[in-house]
Amino acid sequence: MNDPDRHTQTAEFGDTPKRDFYSGPFLSRARAIADLRARTHKLMPRFVLEYLEGGAEDEATLWRERECYAEWRFVPRQLVDVSHRSLETKILGRTAPMPLLIAPTGLNGLFMRGADGALARAAAKVGVPFIQSTMSNETMEEVAKVPNLRHWWQLYIFGGDEIWQELIRRADACGCEALVLTTNSQIFGDREWDSRTRIGRTIPSPSTIANAAMHPRWFAGSIATGMPTFANVVDFVPRDQRGFFESAFWIRDQMPKSLSWDTVAKIRQQWSKPFFVKGLLHPDDVRRALDAGVDGVMLGTHGGRQEDWSVAALDVLPEMAQIVRGRMSLIISGGIRRGTDMLKALALGADAVMCGRATLYGLCAGGEEGVERALAILHDEAWHDMGQMGVATLDDLGPELLVSISRVAHPGGQRAG
């Protein structure tokens, strides 16, 4: 099976020229997200990498999230004035330098202390929204202090209604711009490789402990003063369950399997600001979201960490764009590693993309500055590629600029759209 992240192998003859991603400390030398990922793998212990990188079961969904982008090829235009091109766009009516949001990711304190704040500060400097997870390790009130932050709150439903009601009350009081309800995590994916780093639920295996001990720099910058806590929800957890692993599994066990569109309606009644539903992949669910009066949907597979062997968000994006037809925001997540990935998603109908792992690689590689570098790489790649495509503004992007090679490979293959 070819690796969609390493097409550059076609330039190699045997073992020459020898090619390695840059994994050193100088962030300016990171030319691609893959360089930040290489440094992440150099610095982080195995169990942290399994948490960051792994997917569910056979990891087929995880693979598909990258493979799907390789199936779309550009049909560039020439002799177009691209001397004044721009990625600038509107997100919820406010100007953003590019159509990108930092996706909600939990347990970032495992990578470094103060990780959520670092992500938020980088997002604020660049001018893109940061979506803070319910399972983050810093309180929303602390993150809200970041100057000029476009602060969104991601909501998990667990326990009784009073918990989510209190969380959205606090998010409103913090000035959060939007609320994002995650819908595809009520039954957690079977992340086998992550679980293999532990004996049972809560005890790291001896090999995990030994491997972590070989990464003193990570240890000093993350858990030397204690394991992270789920600061926004720990008060809802029974006192005898507030240990790191115990609280995580207690919250997971409290997630109701009865989550439904009735829950969406209840939240819509209590939250007057923009409201997004995250984790949809089926066209009927997007139609229901339109009827429910939400302001947007976020297509995605939870980073390949939930249902295995599902489609990727990009696979269903053209159909979803036909359903939505501009009546609400359409955001896509999963597998964004290149500026070309962003442009493909936008050409197929997305209003914006979300990045999770790409910005976490930056965080692991260099903290706040690493996140800024990741965002700069994605922006600069997309800006450069727009010029080569003959596209000056995002409004010029459309499905006519893409061909699906899976269609071309069969008689009667057609262009997208």
C-alpha cells in the first residue's frame, strides 16, 4: 500500500539521495508539517505518540483520512493574474487570515504543561479560532484571558443535564464565540494500540514506564509536577475517581447512549450564539441539522479514533455541499497536513477546515512557537499553491479545478461536480 504522505519516494533511486525530515530544534528549518511531526516523534515517549497518532481497531479510517486527499488532482489554470492573491476569508462574519480553525483536542497537558494556553495564544496571534475541548487541562476562564482570542467551546455530553448546562453557562460568561457539540464520541472507539501501553485501564505497562524514563525532557516539561487534570469538569467527578486515568474513564462511562436531536434542541434553546454540530458523515444527519436550526456542521471521524472503516469527511463533502447550499457553515476535519489539502476541501465545498494533529505536532515540537510555525506552513503552502493553480481568491476555487483519479481510472470518468 502506497504511503500518501511520502510521494517524494519517486525522486529516489534505491537509497539515494538519502532523505530525512528535519527533526532539529530550529523551527524556521521546518519546511512542512512532516518536519514538525518528525521532531514530535523524536521528543515524545511511545505511549504519548500512541495517544496522539493512533486510531481505532485496524486504523482503516485513520488511513482513509490521508488517502482520500491523494485521490484528487488539480487542473490548474494559466495566464491568470495572481499577483495579489489572498487566503483571507470570513468565519462567522469576522475576517480571518485563512479558512482554518484549531480543532478541539483533549488531554493536551500530556504533551506539555500549559498546552491549551499555548495553542490559544498561537491562534490569537495568527487570528484563527481556537476550539477548546471539554477534556482540556486548563480552565476555560484561564484560556479566555488570552488577548484577542477567538474562543470557541467544544461540548461533550456526560452525566445529567445540569453538567452541560453549567458548562455552556460558563462558556457564555467567558465570552466564547461559538459552541461545538461533538456527537460521535458517546461510544468510544477501540484504540487498541493506545490501550496496549497499559495493564488494564489505569496502570502503565513496565515497558511503557521504561520508555517514558528515556525521555527526561518530555517528563520535565509535562508531568514532573503531577499528571494533568480535566480542569473544567473535575468538580463533577466523585472525589474517589479524580485520579488521572480514573476521572477519564469515569467521564467516558457517564456519556449517555441516548444522545439525540432532542438534546440538540435543548442546547439550541439555551445557547443563543453560533452553534455547530460536529462529527456528522451521513447526508440525512446534515439535513436534520438544517432543520434543527444550527449554524453549521463539522464533518469528521474524530481523527480516525471512533468508528473504523468509515468514510472520510472529504469522501462525502461534495454531497454535503449540495445539501447545504450555503444555508449554514460547512467545516471539514481530518487529515489536513498540507496547504493543498486545505485547497482541495475548499474547492469541494467546505467553508473552512479544522486542524488537530498538524497543530499538535507544532506544539510538541516547539510549544506556542511551534503551533505558530505549523499555522504559517499551512498558510504559506496554500498561498503558494493558489498561485500555481491560477487562483487569486478563495471565491475562485471550485470543483472544476479538480479531477478524481478514481473516476478517471474507469471508463466514463468525470470531473468533480
